[in-house]
Amino acid sequence: MRGTDIADKALIKAIVAETEAALDAGASPPRTLFEALNNGNPGDPFSGFRQLVFGGFTLSRNLEEAHATRFTHLHLRMENTILADLPGALRTHPASPKFVVRDLTKQDAAVNHAHFHSAGFSRKLGYNLFCAGNVSLTDGRLLFIGGHDKGGNNGIRKLNIYDPEYGEWVDRVQAPVRLDYADDPTGTRPRFTPNCVDHAVEAGRPPIIDPDTGRCNPRNEENTDPPDPSDMTFQRWYPTGVTLPDGTVLLIGGSDQNSELIKDVCEDAGGDPVECDTPGALKVDVDRDEVNRSKTRPPIPEVYFPQTDTTTPLYNAQKHFGFYPHCFVVQTGDGVHGWGVACKQESALTDDDYEGDIYTAADGTMRQDPETLSADSRRGYSPWPLTGRTYILDVIGALADPDHAVPRSLQESDQQSTNHWTFVDTAESAHDFGAETELVTVGADGHTSSHLVVAFAGENGSASIIEQIDYAAATPTWMRGQDFPAGEEHDQNNAVTLPTGKIIVLGGSDSRNRRDRFGVYEYDPATTALRLVANEVVPRFDHSTALLLPDATVIIMGGNRSNLMPAINPGVQDSPADQDLRNLMVPNWRIYKPAYLFNEDGTEAERPEIEWPPDAIGFGGTFDIEVDGDGDVASIASCVIIRTSPVTHNWAWGNRWVQLPCRQDDDTVTITEPTHRAQAIAGDYMLFVVNTSGVPSEGRHVRLGPAFP
């Protein structure tokens, strides 16, 4: 979607004009985007986008309860899925570089805007990727798992794949509602239903039409998530994906609810409630109680096979996790099958709770006992308490069971000896919505000498706790690191592993008290020490992201628009501090340059340069690179590869740091490749060398393969 899809252009222009006039006068803008986009036409709150596409569900308050910015006119022309060219997308006007948000001008935005390109519906994407899972496949394509259908917790079954080589999305069955909207975004053509009819004919059923609009009914999930041969078995929102050593992908966790249960709320002309089929009844709202009551967490993992573009469920390996369970491939043996997937954040529910929960039926369908559930108890996005209990799933063993795709109840799966989860340890905190990253060190003998996973705070348990576990240890055990400062709770933060093996942790918030965290910390997993190294000025909380760039800097971006517009004290509206706050509402990304890029006097450090890197590397061999630099600059202390993968919602998502054995002979550095596919998952990596002064080179791209054994 684009901004101009969601609301009338004239309405958006009016909001932008109101915003600019208010800011020029030192006042707060009169209305938010959320208010304008959900109100529809005067006297008809269900007109336009909300009715035609969302079926009465409202747009996200967290994302859009913010004011328009002085650059909104540029954003509206872009689709919600975009491709950015770096470093061009980071530039401001060349005659006047800008480092402070409030100093940005429309001319700066125009220079920057030229380096962004729409990559959504115009490139064959037909689904909403908001809060999907995302991983990089071993062949370099990007897999997006599940997604968003009209409202929070409404998942989809789709597996969308972006192919960077061709710059477009792999073909999927298109949703009739989306196609209808593309053909008639205003909803003015009477009885406009060809896409709905065509899809229904192919599916062998009557078309499901919205009686109020004559269009494809968006409340029917066949119209918004039509079956595709590549679909998952279960609809998922906030799921996790893990690319596996054999090139397949584990799909796990997430939530879903039945969006078809939404009901209209109607009144008569006098404002009294009436049934909506009463003559003269007016729709005034929607009732989502039954939708909330249907909220579920699919406990059944699935495996995706890229070579056949199909999935299979693992009914024999059921376990309840929360949103985006943090899962990592770990080595469990020396053989080709000596690996599993470690996952944390199991639900705190006991077996006794399952009678009122989901998947109690023998066929694995969503069955619930309405007597034990209430709409209020499931109104929140993630109402289930989580724990730090950590397990390893034997994916290969589960797939080897000939009955793995046969539906069975959760209790049966728990009771059977074929359940393939092995308990590891319990972390003190679940660390849900806390940053988490992983570091693998390969020893000189080719064995994994350490495989650290480091978890930074989060919502459940103490939100200041830092813990780490070494899966290469004889008995992997969670241990405490140095906590964040006393009283400083962090969740929805971000962590990025630097080429040196230090970890940058930034952003987040104390969500209980809505206090943003602006500190940028460096954590050393070798000593478990934490220190403050910088301070941000832009809030980075929910939906923010940070990534390591090839030049060894860190890009910080994203976050809810509502978090960019803090409350303004009416008594001091003209103060410089409040003007700064108002100007922070411009969505932006910033670059953090770690200290290793500078000398003590502030000048730029000389860096080693990698020359003649190979395009591709493999497993079990060695490869040579040339390193250029004067004197000690070219004296290399360590060699690392860092996997590149999409990142969302705080944790590593396969961006694995792997230190490889290397030796230097003059300008030639010989690097030993990984010996086991669980040490480094095949795919795209950045190769860095770090000199004896702790200064990294720029990263050079290498492809670790083959993609499939």
C-alpha cells in the first residue's frame, strides 16, 4: 500500500497543511493521522479504505497515532515496502550536510528520496508484511513468513519471497480484496466484483460478497488469504523463521485469531442500540469480543522446503511459545545431522490450562472451551505469560517420523515418546521483546569452541537483566552478565555484533512507564562487562531496527511514528527543547560510528584493506586473501564472517557472527572455512579482518555454500 491508497489525497494534503501551520505557530497539530484515516467521510465512519480493505478493523493506533510531517508529501508516493540504495539514501543536500533532525529541509528530503524505490504491489507483492517473520535463505533470497490481515493477531498463511537478483517477489495467488482495491480504490463502481468472482470460480465455491459495498467481503479470510500451494498449514502473525543447515527453514510460534468473527454495532436514528438488520439501522462501531476470544498461538512447528516451495507441519513436536520466539541453530554432534534448534520463551501455562486453550482436539484444529475464556483475558496482543525455559528441537528426528504430519492433540504430542524437544536450562528472564544475538568461535582444530547467545533485558521478568549461554559447553547453562544500570529497564531494544565481537545495544523503552531509553551501550561477552559509549537523541522503541553495515558502522532506523512525537508541555511550547521534540517526528535513520574507527585524538583510524577476496567459500577447506596497510595496520589478529539477514523486532534473525581460524604470512592471510554446517549457515556473509589494534577492515561480500547439501 501507499499513503495515497489509505486516504484521499486531498485529505492528506489538508492534514499536512494543518501540521505545517501549527508548527510554524509553535502549536501542536490539531489532529493525528490515525484520527483522519479512520474517520472516513463525514457521517459514514466505515467509508473508504477501512471498509473496502479492512472490513471495519481500524488502522494501527500505535503506528499512525502521530502527526503528519513536513516531508509527508514525499512519503505518500512510496509503497510501504521500499528498496533503499546505500549510501545514497543516507545523503542530505550536498552543499549543506545535516546531522540534526530539526535542520533537515525539503531540499534534503528530495535528495534523499531519489534513492528510495517502491518494492511492494508494483513488484508483485500482494500481502501485508507487517510483523511477519523474515530470514535470508541459503540461496540469497529473502523469505517473509506470515503477516498481517486487517488487524493485530490476524495472521496469514503466506510465505512471500523477495528475489534481489530480479528485484521482484515470487508469484503467489493474489488476494481478491487487494486486486479489487487496485482496480477501484474509491469503491464507487457499483457491484465491482470480478476478482472475487474469478477466484471463487477457481475455488469451486460461490463468491463471498460484502452486502454493503457489493465488493469482495474483506471479513472473509478466503478473500484476504486465498489458498496457495506454498502456504503454511497455520496462519501466523509474529512468527519466527530459522534457516537450517540443510537449506530448509523452521517456522515456529506466532499468533492468530478468527477475523471473520467481527460484528457490526448499530444504532437507530435516536442513538439506541439495535440489531444491524433492523430497517434504518446505522453502523456506529464494531465488536471484536469474539475475535479476541478466538486468539490462539499455533504450537505446531512447520518446515519449509525452498526447492519444492512447500511446507509440512510437525504435529509430533508441539510446544507453546510467544511472539517471535528466539531460536538459533546449534551444533549437537560432529556428523552431518549433528544439529538442532534451540528456542526460549515457552509459555508459562501448565497442562491444566490447555482445556481452555487451543489444539485440544485430536485432529489438531482450534478448539476452545468458551467457559474458561473471556474476551478481556485475550484482548492484549500477547496475553500469555512466558518463561526462560530453553529447549533444543531435533528437527531431523521429527521429520523422520512418518506420522509427523498426522494431526494430534497437544497432550498426545507431549505424552508420546516421539516428542523431539530436549530441555536445556531456564534463563532467569524470558527476555521476550528483548534484543538477542549470537556469536560462534571455531577453534584451530575445526571444532566449535564456543557458541554464545546473549539476551538483553525484555518485558518478562526483570527488564534490566543481561544473560548469556554457551551452547558449545558440555552443559549449556544461562549465566548473568552485568545488568543495565539500576532502575533502567529495557525492552524492545536492539543489539548488533561488531566485527570485534563486542555488541552494541541501543534504544528500547521501559514500556510499563513509557520512558524511552537513549543510551548506546557496548557489551563484551568475553568479560560480561557493559559500558555506556554514546547517547541517541531519537526514540527507538517498538518496530525499530539496527544493522551492521559493510563499512563497520551501525545503521539505526525505524520505530513507531507515535513514539517520534512526545507530549509537549503547553506552557513552554516555544522553548528550544520542545521544538526539538516536535522535529523528532520526522522518520529518519542515523549512523553510529564505533570508537574503533577513530584514533584517541579524534582523527580517523587507518584501516586494513582486504584485497582479492573470493566470491564464494565453502566448508572444510581454506582460502587466501591479501591484506593491505602500513606496518601494524596490516597485522591481523582475527578473521570473522557475519551473516546478513533481514531483522525485525529486536533479535538476530540469523545475523550470526562467526570467528574463523586464520594465519598470516606477510600480506597473505589464510582463513580456515567452517567445518560443520551448524557453525555457519550457508548464505551471504560479510568478511572482516581485525588488526592487532582492534580496527576492522571494511566488509567484503562472500557467499558461503553450496546452498543445499
